[in-house]
Amino acid sequence: MRDVFRQARSYDRSVQLLLLNQFTINLGFYMLMPYLAQHLSGTLGLAGWTVGLVLGVRNFSQQGMFLLGGTLADRLGYKPLIVAGCLLRTVGFAALGLVDSLPALLAASAATGLAGALFNPAVRAYVAADAGERRVAAFALFNVFYQAGILLGPLVGMVLTGVDFKVTCLVSAGVFALLSVVQIRSLPARRGDAGEPASGGREGVLRQWRRVLANRPFLWFSGAMIGSYVLSFQVYLSLPLEVRRLGGDGEFGTVAVALLFAASGLGTIFGQTRVTAWCRDRLAPGQALALGLAVMAAAFVPLLVASAVPVPGEGPARWVLAAGPPVLAALLLALGTMITYPFEMDTIVRLSGNRLVATHYGLYNTLCGIGITVGNLLTGAALDAARAAGLSALPWLALTVLGLVCGAALHGLQRSGRMAADVAEGRPVRA
């Protein structure tokens, strides 16, 4: 961690503040969100479909508005969108703890999702702009702070929710309120290249969107990278389900699921900068991305092998089978993400031509969000069908193939010249 802080201090103050902001954003978000469903169904006594609706509205409002958030960031500047998103999340999180009617809960949930759509593209575009040629290393640090917030947030939330969920909501809202004040006072105003036409004048939003949608290398890249998000999301979906299937819903299952998240988060915190430095010295961006997808594909091989092993009865052997392969899969997924993430964020900037960067990030997040939703539906259906048919290996085989296909697609994009970063600028400059 000392090396992480040393590298962070080597960047401009704006980048340092954005790294701290992202840690705090995730801290505030994850201290509340893991416990929201229980509050809605338990304390408020809402039906299951209603709980799903409230949570779904948050996800839909975020994924569906990313493009708008990115466009506004390019047109108005990055700082106003970052501040507006944090203020909106302050209001939304406070409301989630204070209201109990369904319309108010839906409005609060939509506000928290819209908040993420406002600040996420702006933050990434701001980091890319101020890090300059050191973008790859900067995004590696960004992922460390990002994962640290995810790791610490649920622990803080568990303590606060033990007192009262309302306390959790108000503390989380307070975190975002404080973050808003810090950014208003300390974050410099920053505006990227909004892609205005050379002839002058203000280009309309629809025309800008058409230009982004006409960027075929970017769209090909986005399509190939969707698989990485489907695979990495299995830490939240299929891996916990597999642990519960073999380990049960008791204390062991709870501890084993916690190990999944701990392995993923700690692996990133302590390994990200070293992994990025190794890849940056030896691989072109497209090669690193293809390698990362291959590692993600390999993450499901231990589960594939374990599916061929007879399930032992109760005891240590069953616990090892229930926890060992999923935890190893979580570590490999974290490693694959460590390899891909900095080069992925950098490649989006390069494919955008450094113009309308936040808009490109916004569209990219929307496409990947749609991919995650579809991928989760298909994965869940595959898990149910495979268990009913006695073919437990089928979902793991399908996920492995998905990773290999997406990795091959990225490799093909590089070789064909569609990944402009590899062709125009070669390997990224070492930080």
C-alpha cells in the first residue's frame, strides 16, 4: 500500500482528489446498498416484487442515463456533473432511510441511480484528461481506491445497520454531502474537448451522439468487452449461488461468500499496480486486454473440474469443495480485471480520438450495463436448467467459452487495426 500512496502523490492534486473521491463514493454506496433489500422486505414489509422494482429502478435509471450524463459532462464541464451527482445521491440516500411509501421509495431509488449516471463518466473523463500520457497507471490506482471502498463499505454498513438502517442511510448521505463540499471547494474546473466542429458554433446533442455511434472501432471494442463484465459479475451471482448450493445457508455458507468478496477486493488492492506495471512493460494494450479475458475464462476451469468430482457428505471435504473452487475463481476474475481495467479505460480515450470522452464513457457504460443484465438472465437460466438436468458443468463451460471468444475478438481487433491505440501510438508510455 505504501507504493500505491507514493504513486498517487506523483499525480496532480486533481487526480489525487478524484482517487479519494472514488474511494469515498464506493464507501458510502456499499455501506448502504447491500442492506437495502432486507430493510425493504423486513422493516417495511414490502412484497418481493416491490423490492425488486425499487432496486430495478435504481439500476435502470443509472444504466439508462449514462449517455446523457456523459454528454452533459462534455458540454458543461466535468466538475458540475460530479458535484451534481454527489448532491443528488445525498438526497436520495437520506430519503431511503426516512420514507416508507412506494412512490417516495421509487423516487429516491431513481435519484441514487441518476446520480451515478451523472458523476461516473465525468470522473473517468477527468482522470483521463489530467493524467495525460500516464492514464494507464492512473486508472490502475483508480481501481485500487475503487475496490478499497467496495471492501470497507459493507463492513461499516454492517455496524451501522446493527443500530438502525436509518442511521446507515443518514451516515451514507452525510458522506456524500461532505464529499460534495470538498469537491466544490477543492476540485478545479475542467472541461474536455467537446468535439465542436472546426467551422465553429455549437454542435447539437443528437449530432454528437450520431458521431459517437458512427465510431465503429469503439463499438466493436465495446461489444468485445461486454463479456468481461458478464464474467466479472459472477462474483455476485453464480459463485455465491454455488457456495450456497454445496455449503448451505448456514454460518459456513455466509463465511465462504464473504471470502469471495475479500479475495477479490484484497487481491486488487495489493496486486493492481504490480500487475499493471508488468503488463505495461511487456504487452501492447490489445494484447493485455486479450490476456485479461483469457484469465477470466480460466477462472471457471476450477469449477468445471470440481463439477466432475462426486459431492462428499457433510464435513471438511464438502466445505473444501464448496469454498475452494469459487474462491480461486474469484481470485482469477480479480486478476483478469486487474489486467484489463487500466488498458480498457485508456483504450476508450484513444478510440474516441480524445474528443467527447465522457460521452464515449457514458455510451460504453450503458452498453456494458445492458450486457450485464442480459448475461445475468442467461446465466441464471443456465444454472437452473443445468441443475434440473443434472449437468452442473454446463454453466461453467459456457462462461469459459464466453471469455475465450471475447479474448479472441479483442486479439482480432488488434491484428486487424481496429484498435487505434495499438496502431497509432504503439505501447502506452510508461509512467
